[in-house]
Amino acid sequence: MEYKQIQELIKAINKSNISELSIEEGDFKITIKQAQSISETQFVAVQGPAMPAMQMAAPAAQHAALPAAQPAAPAAPTQPAAPANDKLLTIKSPMIGTFYRSPGPDKPSFVNVGDEVKQGQVICIVEAMKLFNEIESEFSGKIVKVLIDDASPVEYDQPLFLVEPA
């Protein structure tokens, strides 16, 4: 199978609802899988015993055209003016990943603006390498502002929430 044909198969899988496609022709076998959770496509091509296994990821340009895996939650309601920033504490992301405000697309947010949180309470999830990591509040207080949109990528040490200490 030609490389151009493989690329066309990947594009077709990305545009369809097919989650997996396997093709075998003699010693040549290819399996293309579309991961549902983070909208990425992978394929593994294996030649007969004469050639080693080859793994390739879909080009990054194709990922940009894919729809988001989870719709964004509605924006938090606006609150009265926040207290002076020098009193506020910041909860930061402990890792690189994707920020989620709720445990699932049909579930309510862990916390909203105005909610009281206690130290150790789960306030969000950061997905990293297909693992969902619960992020706990480092201190007790009141959520003043959510700094990240739901289902957005976050960096290590990026501020997530502003909290007025209790």
C-alpha cells in the first residue's frame, strides 16, 4: 500500500464515525484507530517478517480540524467586584494536560464562583496522557474566579482559580 493511500485512509477515518479500520493484503497489515477521548488518530503498519514494525501519528494539522471531544460548559455567572488581588490565593495546575471543571460532560462542575472550598476538596480534573487526575484545593476559602475555560489545555504551574482565604 502506498503512503498516499494511507494518508487518504486517515483523512477518511477522521471525517467519519469509524473508530477502527484493519486491512490485510498478504504480508501487509494496517490498523487505523481513532481515539474517542482526545480526538486523535493513530495507525500502525506492519510488513511481513522482512521489515520492522512502523508507527506513525497523524499530522498535527489534522488534529486542529477535529471537533472538541467535550463541549465547553456555560460560563460562570458574574459576581460582584472581587476583593483586592493582594489577599487572593492562586490554585495552580500541578501538571500539563487538559483542564475539566466537572467529572463528565453531563455532570455539574466541581466548584463554581462563590463556592466555599476546604483544603483537600477536589476542585477540577486535569487529564494527562489519558489519565484523569483529580486536583485538590491547597487551602480553604471562597472561589472568586475561574481562570481557565473548560476542556482547555493547561501548562505546569498555570493559574486555575483565584481563592479568597477563609
